[in-house]
Amino acid sequence: MTICITSTGQSLDAPINPSFGRAPYFLFVDPETETAQAVKNTPGAHGAGVQAAQIVASNKATVVITGNVGPNAYQGLSAANIEIYVGAKGSGRDALDDYNAGRLSLAQGPTGAPHGGRR
Amino acid sequence: MRIAIASGKGGTGKTTVAVNLALSLAAHQSVQLVDCDVEEPNDHIFLHFRADQVRSVGKLLPRVDENLCTYCGKCSEACEFKAIAIIGNKILVYNDLCHGCGLCTMVCPTGAITEISHELGVIESGETDGFQFARGVLNIGEVMATPIIHELKDELDPNHLAILDAPPGTGCPTIAAIHGADIALLVTESTPFGLHDLRAAVGVARSLSVPVAVIINRCGIGDDRVASYCAAEGIPIVLRIPFSREIASLYSRGIPFVKELAEWRDRFIVLYEALKKVATS
């Protein structure tokens, strides 16, 4: 299993990024070993959510942990049957602990407006 | 001559100026008034418009034949707007992100993508109140206003004066309305918000190489910050419309104020002469 955490940096110690599509890094985490592989996100001017969903799917993650997810990203991640847990706070490690303890909620739809990462 | 009436800030009086200018000039020459605020057109409220012609405006969207698609991802890589995406073994088309350029159909190696027309809105046109009038109306739920604005502009007769009532803001729809105009007539009010957005609108017009002139509406409220800014930037203030209960009352009843306050017709004609000078200077 691979979990994707949206992050401001390249390790689990960095603060998570509260929006999905324009997160600077995606951390692909093996929950057994808690090792993280960072992938830099370089969104263009348009369609950041779509592009981010493609990156997550191609790295075979089945769970995303983030703050909020917009409508285009939600549609893309859902098409790949990826579960999205929202409301994450603190460092990547904090978010992972909250996920493991069942403290994050599974998104049933978009939780943020389009262009949420630009505000 | 083509005059684009813009503002940056909403609610400064673009429609008021557009309609009153069109009515004042229509007695002397052929005028075309075009409501380019397709998300919220409102010129018609002040006119007796009934559409003689209504036509649909659309954009082309990709439709993928999944029997031919190999999920190679070339379409998605090529798309500037990420409007088409391969995720796993699924292909997604984001209608609202698509600009209808057709590049995906060109790069598809298996010919799996064809284009289908999708209606964005309509253009209504006809003669009213002594001039030619047209307005675009974006369908509810659609986000892309610019194709309708481009079509409205394509229909203009270049031999006659055109007055374009632009959308508020400084985004793509406003740029579409101002682009190609001989002058951008910017309607503002002398408040901090008015000046902030006026600066942005001036920036847009100048980046499109369109000369600018300013009208201060509700003159008397706020302070002299807009006048100071215009003086420093060398932008002519071509008209001041006072903050008047009489004008506001007529507006609230849907009556263009030149119909009741005849002296304003001459002021709009003088304004037009001033605009011609700015446009050619």
C-alpha cells in the first residue's frame, strides 16, 4: 500500500500542504516502514488539480492525505478509486498518525473551491 | 471607431455610460451597442429590446472512442489546460477546462478523438431605441465567456461606431472585450476601491495598446485620489457625472437619464468628440 501526503517539503517532518493540486511536494509513504519518497509537483498555469491526480495515480497511491481537495482533483482521484482523507494538520508524521488513529475524514466530494491553492 | 467601456470595479456605471452614450449619439449617426457582460448582461433593462435574431454559440469538446484509445497520454501531455486526463485506464474530459482548440485530436495517434459542439450561450440581436443592439447570454452553469464575446465582436460592422459594454474585472472576458478597441473608456468612482481597480484596468488596456480615458461617476463621493492619479499618469478625465439623487432615481426606474435630462445628451456628444481625439492622438 502507498499513501500520498501533500507536503511543503521533502520529508515527513515538514508541514503538510493544506491544498492538494498546488502542493509543492507529494510524499509517497509506505505505512509499514514510514519511509517517504518525495516527488516535486510543478503545476502549470491551468489544471493543477487534474495534473496532480495523474501524478498520484501513476505513483500507485491508493490513499491521499491532504487538507482540502478541489472539484477537478476529486473527480480525477475518484476515477482512479483513490480515497481522499481531508482535514490534515501539522507535519506529515502528525497527519499520518491522525490517519492511522482514524481522526481524518474521508472526503465524499470536493471540500474546496477550484483554485483553492492560489488563495 | 470602437469604444470599449470598462472599469475594473463592478457597479461603477459602465452600463449607465454605455446606454446613455448610445442614445445620445444615435440621433446623429449609426450606432451599435453591444453588451459584452455575458455573465450578467443588463443593458436591455434600460432599453425596449426584443430580439429579432437569436443564435447559439458553442465550443468544440473532445469525445473519446474508448475502443480506439490506447491510453498513451499524448492528448493529456499536449493539453495546455489539462482538460483531458488519463488516470489509470480511464480517460477524463473536463468540459469547463477545455478551450476547444482541438490539439488533442491532432496529436492522437489512433484517431480516437473527435469533436462535438457544446452550446455555451446565445447571442440576441435586433434594432432598438434607434440603434443596433446585441447581447451575449452565457448559459447557466457555463464558465467560459470569451467565445461569446469574440463572436459578438465578429458581428460588428466596422464602418459604424461600436460601443462595447465590457464585463467588470480585469480577467479574460474583460480582455476579450477591450482587445482591438480604439479606446478604453474607464468608468470609476473616486474611492480607494475604485482607484485600486482603475489602476488594474489601465494596466490591461495599456498592455493591449489601447488608449484610455476616464469618467468619474458619482462625483462628489470619496476624495480627489482618482484625479491625482490620472494627472500623474497623463490620463484625460473626459466626463464627471455627479452623485445626484435625480440620476439615481431615474436609474432605479430603468430610465436612461439622457431621456429626462436633455442637457446630458450634448455632454455625451462632447464626450464622443473628446474620445475621438484621444483615440487618434
